[in-house]
Amino acid sequence: MHRSPTRPTGTKAFRRLIGLALTCVGFSVALPAAAADPWPSKPLRIIVGYASGSSPDVQARLLAEPLSKALGQSVVVENRPGAGGNIGADAIAKAEDGHTIGVIGNGPLTSSPFLYAKLPYNPASDFAPIALIGSAPLVWVTTKSSTERSAAASISLMQAEGDKQAYGSVGAGSGGHLGMELIKQALKIQPLHVPFNGGPAILNAMLGGQVQMALLPTSTVFPLMQAGKLDALAVSSAKRSPLAPTLASMEEIGAKGVNIEVWNAVMAPARMPAAHQQRLSQELDKILSTRDMREKLFSQGWRVDDVSAKGLALRIQQDTRSYRDIIERNHIQID
């Protein structure tokens, strides 16, 4: 019986197709397994762009242990101080190992793009928001008056004296500087800006009468307020703060539209896979929602509010607009 010469060829072709199909099935099975590889697969690194002992550093170390337990990997804090936090922010933005995040203050994410002629990173595209750790208003303090004076009376005196009064800050572009410029605009006062090398130097200048006012953290000024050496007009937030419940808000003293708070946040490189970002956000939300963590942060002068990545992204956008306007209007620049 004559056999078709094409049958062996067809059989071989059929077998090749079956082999190819099995290979494809093998790939389809292998791909989900690879995608499901556990993460993190090695220690997680938290970069802090500030010196040891600074508030971002303390907060990063507070979060490291519970985050390590939640992720099943050790968490290491690495300090990269310099340029107002920009050096650390740049290191976070450029990290490519998939296991690097950072704790960043509000400056590098909101005001730095307008203060520096050249910035090595882009806050709008190089980061992914993970969690807002804590926020705090500054306190508007003035030198002690010889007579009891209301906030309204103090503001009237500032308006009358114009540039005869001065305020201190820790430098151009700092929260105390930008916040006072917003207050000046809202209340139509004109105190001169005098930069100092740190909060203690400002306090010494105030006690010595060289400057008459400043915006400083609650933890810095409360001891002197309680000792009766400084007066406080208000907190720098639009609403009253639980951190200083007896002090008026910006709205209450007539500074409409002023809402200045300092805050620290956990950020990741934008290139980190979305699933890893989401897991970090979920775990940090749980950690920051515990009573123990909230009490620890509150005792250090920080309020824990909306910690979500979405809330953080909105906060960055709002603060960026406020700082951009005041920086451009006053031509504030850092070389």
C-alpha cells in the first residue's frame, strides 16, 4: 500500500506544534510564580536627608522596628544630610534596588523647586507618596510686652511701626521665613527678615531685643512661654491645633488663607512597583494608627492625622501652590 510522503512531515509538524504549545503553557505557569516572588526579599533601607537626632531621623527610627516586623525583613536607617534635605531626597529619587524608601520633610517636596535654580530631582515625577507621618504648626512668638496686650493690639502696633520691627528665621526658604512672609502679606505688616543659624540663636536674639518675633516649633518656644519670657500670638495653622489648644489660629487673628505646618512623610522612588508601594502604605497606615505610635509622636510635638498616600499627595499639591506664590512674589532664591 502506497503511503503519502507528506504524512511523516505532517506528523513532525504536529509534534512540533504540541511541543511549542507545552512550552508556552510552561511559560504561562512560570510567569505568575515569578511575579509572586516575596517582597521585600532583602533588608529595606530608609534614607533620611537630615542629621541624626533631627525629627525626620527620630521618626524614621520609630517606624523601623514595627515596619520590620510587618514586612519580615530588617529595616535600616541611613542618614544623608545636606542642602536642607535635598541630598537625601535625591538619593531616594534615584534608588533602583526596589528596597529603598525615605523620610522627607515638606521643604524638598514643595518649596525647593522654586528656591533652587537647579534641583537634581523632580518632586512631581520622581517620587511616590506612601504615608504622612505627622504635622505640626509653628508658633508666632513675640518679645515679652511690658503690659498685657491682645493679639489684635500687637498686630496694630506692627502695622504702625512697619520695618522698625524684625523677625528671625533659620534661613531663606525655611518654614519660618516663608510662613512669616505669608503672614506679612495677609496682615499688611512689614517686619524685616533676619536669618540666624538655628532656633537657639533666634531665641537669644529675641530675649536680647535684636528681633521682635519669629515662627518656631512648639517644642522650642513652650518652655520660654511658660516661663513668661515670650508672648505667643497664634499658631501658624488655619485652625487651632491640639498641640497648642489655648493659642488662636491664623483665621482667628485675621490672617485669612495662611495655613503653615511643617510635616514629614514617607516617600518611595516613583519607579518602585505599585504593588510594593501599596503594601508599604497599608502597613504604615496600621502602624501610625496605633495608640502607642500616636502618643509617642504627640509627645514629640507631632499630630497624626490623615496618613494615607492620597491625603499626602493632596497636601504636597496644596503646599506647593502656596510656597510657589510667596517665593516668586518675593523673589526668594537660594544659590
